[in-house]
Amino acid sequence: MGDEIKTMGLGCAGATCLSLLIFLIVLFASIQNVTDQEQILFIEATKRRVRNGPFTDIVWPHQKHEKRKAVRIAQQEYAIVKQEREQKLRHVEGPELLFLGAYDKLESVEKKIALQKREYIRLVDKLSGAERVVAGPAILVPKASEVWPNGVETCIVVGATNAVITVDTTTGMKRLVTKKGHFVPAPYEEIIKEQQAILLEPTDYAVVKDLLTGITRNEVGPQQLQQGPYEMILNDTKRKKLVLEKDEYVRLLNQKTGSERVLRGPAMLVPEPWEVYPDGIQEAAKINSQTGVLVLDRSTGQQRLETTRGVFIPQPYESVLAIQQKQVVLPNEAAVTRDIYSNLTLRTSANGSTSFFIEPYTEIVKMQWSVYDTPNPVEPVPKQEVSMIDLRAQKMFFSNEVRTSDNVKLILEGTIFWQVKDVLTMISKTADPSGDVAQRAKSGLIAAVSRSTFDAFMKGFSNITNQAFSEQASDTFYRDRGVELQSLELTRFDCVDQETRDVLQEIIQESTNRINRLEQARSENDVNEAKLRADIQLEQKKTDLIKTQVSNDRLQASLAGQAEGAALVENAIAFLDGLNESVPGVEDRTELYRLHQTMDGRNVDTKNLASGQAKLFITPKNMNLKLQMGSSEL
């Protein structure tokens, strides 16, 4: 029993000790040491409460609690706290050591919005829709209900060349901001665009239209033009001022009133907004002795010819129809003018109209003449416009096929010469005198050839042509048209049929050969005659030469003989004078001189015989001996 009691006592003591041990363990485990940066959230059945540190206390396990650290918020941060009971948000701005409330929940810690000098932010209250705009420089903590959908935006710097167009979202009205500096829009104001100014130089201007009032105005350079939000530049571009030189002018038409004004240079001008100049800048007409101006007065519908010398600029409602050059009529030409009543006026040098202006409501009569300037004109024959009529003889070519009376088909080519005699008659009777003359003359020649045979044509085509011309020249057809046929000549003919053409070619070749032979013989005779004439002249020259040479030889021999005779005379005189004392008689001295000369001659002969190869034949004095040598007789 005692053992049982003792055992029970020990058991109770052990249970007590165990309970005490457990209690101490729980006690020591429930001791909470909360620092100055912590708190305990006690969650009870009906409420919550928090206890911020620092403290040390026992929190029994049956108490539901949560130990939380305080949130340290830096200088550049803020905390977003949500009150869970009322579901409200609030922002807690740093620097701060944040202890949450019993019903607070930390949503996040965000950076404060730092705005630089050129930045701004648009904040929109989600609950009320109210807006506010905060410009930098600033450190901003938005309200809990504010959002900034566009983030931090950069300001537009408005300077001398740019501007900003904005719209007020509450009224829908736009405005142009040109104030220099950083532009920050107001609440409920949005930037539509940044606009660059249009540079108008000193020679530029722009026409601006106000879209609200419809009023247009001119903006004249030099300037930086800013276009308002409800303005537009007509034609979307700037324009150049009108610069008029001294001899220029411009016609300005007001599109509203229809009135006109004409401005002349030198000037730099800007048209009114509703004025246009469809003809552009025009050069003034310079009127001299050879130039005139045809002017139309649109207010009266009348035309006039302005011939006053100088620079001509039309008045308002006047138009320059044409700048006329004076029509010059050469001595061999004529011109005809026609007025609105179809009256014709002849202009020729004969009546003094060597040059003239075309008067208003008058025109020069122009005709279309057929052109036969080649031997083989194409069909249809080309036409040329003729206003100045040539009064000289004119030449035309023709080429036609014709059959002779014996049915030989020929091609005839030739020329027709004709001349205008009566200009007014020609204009009143025909519009193509050259075509009429050509057709009529060719038909006359064809008729004349068709009446003759081929053989007769070959023998006398010249006579046939002359006969055809005579018939045509006396025809009144030409006179009725004021023209005259002056000549009809056949320059070439050929056969169309090949066989006939070959025969004709043989005949022509034979005739040509005969003519060539005659010409060749005549040429040879002429050459021989010329040669003979030249030989005669040459021989005559030779004869003259021989006569001259003989005369010269004779004269030379005479002179030589005279010299030799003079020498002989002197020798004889000296010889005879030397014998005056020894031989007193003249005859004796003469005989001695003759003997002396004879001996000298024989000595010369002997010397000549001795120096050559001649043979000496000595004959008696009574023997008459002659030697025949070639044609010479000794």
C-alpha cells in the first residue's frame, strides 16, 4: 500500500514537474522580443490590433498574431498602403519608417516622380476625372487615386521658328502658342502638333485664309510666319512677289469683283488675296517703224492698230491680240488684203505699197498653190501657202504619159514657164493658178503629141512642142485667170514599152555615135590645124632666128675684117716706110710687100698640112683636076 502511495506520489510529482516543465517551455517560447522596427498584429475574433515595438512581452500561443517588420521608405520613395476594411488606398511619403495599421496592407513601394526642368506630368483622378499638370523641376508624390497614362512628358521649347497648336478638350477650341520658352499645357489641354514657322524672305509672301471667318489676308516677308490653328495657306505654299522690270507689266484680275488693274515696272508688288494674274508677267511691246500692236478693247469690243513708237503697255480691259511686223512687198512681189466686207486691195511696189501694216479686221489673202518643183511630182501634188505673189516668170516641171497616133506609149518630161499678169483677176478666178497652168499646158502638149505618129514625133518633136505652145499661148484660158504662158519646153522623152524603148535607145545610140564621130573628126581636124599653125609659127620663128644670126655674123665678120684690114694696112705702111731708104721706088716696095705676103700664106698652108693628115696632090698648071668628096666639089 505504501508502495502504491509512494508510486502515486512519485507519479504526481513527475506529472507536476512535467507540467511545470511544459509550462516553462511554453512560457519561455511565448516571450516576444519586438525591436523598434517591428510590430505585432493581434488578430482577434472581432477586431484586430497592433502593438509597435520596442517591447518584450509574453504572447500566449492561443492568441493569433503576426509579427511584422516596419517598412523603411527612402527619401525618393513612397508606399502605397491599402486599408482592407474600407478598401481605400493611401500614399505614405518617405523618408519614413512605416508601421502598418491593423487593417493596412502594403501594396508596393514606388519611386517618387522626379521631374526635370523640361518635363511635366499630367495626373488624372480616377474617381473624379479631374486633371492637374505638374511641371518640373519637382519631386512629386501623386495622390492615391491619380494615374498618369502618358507618363513623364518633355516640354516643347517654343522659339523663334516654332510654335505649338493645342486643343482644349472641354471646349474643343484650338489655340496657337507662340510665347517663347518651355511650354507646359494646362489641365484639359492637349498638344496637337509642334509647328515650324514658314520663312518668308524679302521676295516672298503668303495668302492666309481664316477658316472660321473666311477672310483672306496677305502675309508679306521678311518674317517667320506661324499659321494659326484655324488658318490655311492657299495652295499650301508661299509665293514669290512679282518683280517687274522697266519694260514689263502684269494684269491683275480680282476674282471677287471681276475688275482689272495693270501695273508696270520697275516695281516689286504683292497682289491682293483675291487677285490672280493668269497671263503672268508680260513684256511690253516695243513699237518701231517696222512693228505695230493690234489691240482689243474688251469693254467696247473694238480693235485698233497701235503704231506710236515706244514701249506699249495696254490699259485695263485691253488685250494685245498680236504683235505685227510690217509686211514688206519686194519689187517683184504683190500682196492682196481683204477686209470684213470682202473688199480686195492690191499692194505692190508700183502703187507705193512697199511695206504696210495689216489694219484691224483685215487679213492678207492666202492661197494654196500646187508645187511642181521636181520632174516627177508625187500624186496628189503637194500644196504650199502663198501670201506674197511672185510677179516674175515661174518655172514648173511636168512628167506625163501620152500615146502617139500609131499607139506608141511615151513618157514626156519638160518645163513650163508662166507669169502672173493680173493679180486681182487671178485671185477672183482661181485659188490654184500654178495647178491650173500646169494641167492646161500639159493637156495641150498631150493633145498635140497624140495627133502625130511616133516617126513624125521623132523627126519633129521640137516643132510639135512649139505648135502646142503657140496654141496654148493664144488660149484665153490663161488671160481669164490673169496669168500668161511664156514657154513650153520638152526636155526628155522615153518609151514606156520595153521593146520600143530598146529600139529607140539603139536609134539614139547610133545618132549619138554619129555625132560623136563627127565631133571626134572635127576635133582631130582642129587639133591638126592647130598643130600645123603652131609648126608654121615655129618655122617662122626659126627663119627669123637664122636671119638674125646671119645678120649678126655678117656684122661680126665686117667688124673683124675691118680690124684685120686696119692691121694689114698698118703692117703694109710700116713695111713700105721701112724700105724708103733702101728701095726708093714705090712700085718696087709694093712688089716686095706682095711677095712677102705670098710667102707668109704658103708657110701657113705648109704648117697646116704638116700638122694634120691631109694629102697633097700637086698637078701641073695645065691640068684641070677636080676632087669629088660627098656633096662638096673641090
